[in-house]
Amino acid sequence: MQKVYFKTFGCRTNQFDTQVMMSKLKDFELTLNEDEADVIMVNSCTVTNGADSSVRAYINGSTRKNPNAKVILAGCGSHSKGESLFEDKKIFGVIGHSEKEKINDILKYEKPFYQIGDLKHIDSTIVEEFVGKSRAFIKIQEGCDFRCSYCIIPSVRGDARSHKEEDILIQIEKLAANGFGEFILTGTNVGSYGQDQNSSMAKLLKRMSMIRGVRRVRIGSLEPIQIDAEFKELLSEPWMAKHLHVALQHTADKMLKLMNRRNEFKSDILLLEELASHGYGLGTDYIVGHPGEDEKEWSQAIERVRQLPLTHVHAFSYSKRDNTPSATMKPEVKGDIAKERHRELTALIKEKNLQFRQKHHQNLEVLIEQGNNGVYHGYDQYFNKIEVSSMEDLTSNWLNIENATIKGDKNVAVY
């Protein structure tokens, strides 16, 4: 039986898509060793030019190390760079998002293929297990209707469309029955869920919470305008993880307009303060060094970040993405300046996180994900890292840590 190795780049949505493909392998064997693979599936990311370069470099390297393996490109990169890689004979085949559920048949092809499909497909696969995971990722929607000026994702994943609610709930029931207690809702634009089905994120969450075994629900990245009154009614529910990731992207008014964003700082600060008042840790995405970000805009932006009750940040130095409006904007920000702004931002949020943990280090509900030699790692309800020392094997266990010790960028405890 031929062996298949999966290499996944990028976001949680890609991680879920890899699990979908793994679950469809009937006539092939999954391997975690790429050197012994007969087929290497590359689930690619194309969010920046750098992401494309990383995928290409991996393909070149794997071809040198294992020249007999068939390399097949999947993921967002298949829609942006798949054709050129295929024409250059860098890869054996290309499959688009709509084709991944057919992977068992596609892998049997003996001749090179380019099978890109369409951008309107919605998966129907029920994933009942996650290889090497203690948390379950649930993809609830696909695509995005936003048109942020720096982003190419809508053109490679299509417009927003929701998975069927019943399919999502069936999947959660099966995973809960298999021992999973934490569920992470993911997608391209998670907060748009239900807009095409007369439903909403809040309605889905309410139904999820009634499934036996569901202990904690985390939500991927929400847009500020998607956190409505119906959603806010759930903030005190015990199964809601006490952490929300709200995608601001920037805090200067001029930059938000240049980025074609739908949020404004004056409403963002009110929203985050309201969420924080319910005891939530708050994360955000933030792009530094986008064209047009001069010293005046950055000074305003970082001062506003100081005012926000943030505890986590996914900070990115702007990276040009061809075929997006931002790619042609001027003036560009020099790399060393963007790097320094990135450092300033992350240092500020690190200090805010420390202050938050100094107030929230008791009664932590922790899911241990992995560990060895008596040291285990997991995350608490606020999405803060915790390191637990124990003589027992705690892998995949839920723990209640009464009082953790704050140490650097994580909390530590003995169990």
C-alpha cells in the first residue's frame, strides 16, 4: 500500500482541510515520515509572496530528498501558483479546494493532472478524529465577502458560504463521543457564518452547547462588526472560552481606510472594553508597515493600542501580495522601520499579557495537549500557555489549576 505524507502550511482552515483529506484515504497509508512517502501532499498557503516562496522552497527540497515521491499541490496556493508550478513540472499534480474530498481516487492517477475545480464548493465530510490533536478544529464556513486591500484570500477561497448546521453538529457529536471536549470553530471569515442560511454564530453556539461532552468552545477570528447583541448574550456561558480574537488589523483611522476595513477605532475601543468587562482575554491581528503608515500614523496607532485591553496579538510586518490594491500603494515603509514597529507592538502586548495573568492565575481550566519527561503543556480558558510538572501522564487531560505561578510568557504549576 502506498504511503502518503501531508505537509500543511498556513492557517487553521488549512489544518482542518488536511484532516478532511486524511479521513478520505481508503486505499493508501498515512505516514508521518516524508522520507518514506510515495506521495507528498502539500496543503499550501498563499497569503503573502513570502508564503508562496516557502511552499516553493519546500517542494524543491522534498524533491531533492525524495525524488521518487509524487508531489501534489493543494490549498490556496493551488489557485494562485498551481498552474505555473505544474507547467514547470515542479509537481506531479494540482487539486483545488473543491477536489480534496476526492483525494482517494485522485491519488490513483498515473499521469500528471491539473484538477482545480471551483470556488463554490462546501465540504460534506464528517471528520471523526484528528491525528495528533487533543483539540478539535471545526470548519464552519468557507470564503470571505470582505475585500481588504492587502488580502488575496477571497480570490483563492471564493465568497463566504456556510457549512450546513446539521453537518457541523453531527461532526461535533461524533468527536465528543470520541473524547474531544474542546472545539475550535474555524473558517476563512468565521463570523460570517449563517448569513446565507438564516442563522448566525450565536444560534450555532447555542445548539453546540447542548451536545453532551462539549466542555469548551473557542472561536477563530471575529470581525468587530460581527459581534452583535445576540452574540454578547452568550459571554457569560460557562462553555465559552474566556478569550476572543477580534481582528482589528490597525488602530489609525487613515490606515483602516487605506486597508478598506469595516471597523473604526472609536467603536473598536468600546467593543473591547465591553468584552474585557466580562473577564475575557482579547487577541487581535495587526499589520505594521503597510504602505502609507508614516510616523504620524504610527504614533497615533501605538498610543491607541496602549488604551486597548488586549492580551494577545498576531502581529505581521506587511508583506506585499501581488494582485492586491495594497501592492501598488505608496509610499512603502522600509523593512527596518516595519521591524522596529513590530518589536514595539509585540513588546507592549507582552507587557499587557503579563498584567492580565497577574490578575487571572487562579482557578485555571487547562486542557493538556502534549508533554514528556514529566513536563506538560496546554492552554487555560484565557488562551494563556501553562506548563505543568507531574509524575502522571497528563496528555489530553483536563486540569483545574487552583493557583499558577507567573513565569515569563507562561504560567507554571505542579500537579
